[in-house]
Amino acid sequence: MKYLTLSADDLAPSIMDADEGLELEELEIPDRLRARILEWNAAYQPIIPLTEVERQQVADRIDALDAIGLTLRAELEESLAPAKVAYYSEGRLRHIYGAGGQGGWVAY
């Protein structure tokens, strides 16, 4: 079974397995999901270079982007079953789990 982690990144969305990064284009997922992941990553990019203080000032924006990211994580996991997909918040600099513990596998 594959264990992956979805996170935003400077250039392209980051989808990592235990050993290496995967290219979004090489994943067998619906085109609409791929496009939504790219849109989410583009919206997240301005957050990535911010300092901790600056991130606190845009906490609501980070929360909104993370909510979208958790939804995308669930859809990605469904598309790639039986793989498990976790979510890493670049805004909070930590893994985030949704309501009821949803947010992917825990390996740490």
C-alpha cells in the first residue's frame, strides 16, 4: 500500500510518498481533480514565504486554504485507493487532520 502526503509548494503541488515526490501529471486521477489541486496550490503560494508573524495575520486565509486542501486530500485518496493520503499544511507547518480525525494516515 502507498502512503502519500499532499501539500502546497512554491512551484507545483507536492505529493510525496515515503521515498520521493510524485508528479501530479503521473497520477491516474480525474482531470477536474488535478485542475482543482493546481488552483488550490496557486492560491496557497503567497502564504509559503511568509514569516510566522505574517502567517498569524492571515490565519483565516490559511484556515480556508487548509479546508480546501483537506477536501482535496480526501478526493485524492478516493481516486488513488487503496493508497492513503495525509495532508500537510504549509501555512501551519504541520500535518492537519479534519473533523473526526480525517486527514489521512499517521506515520509520525
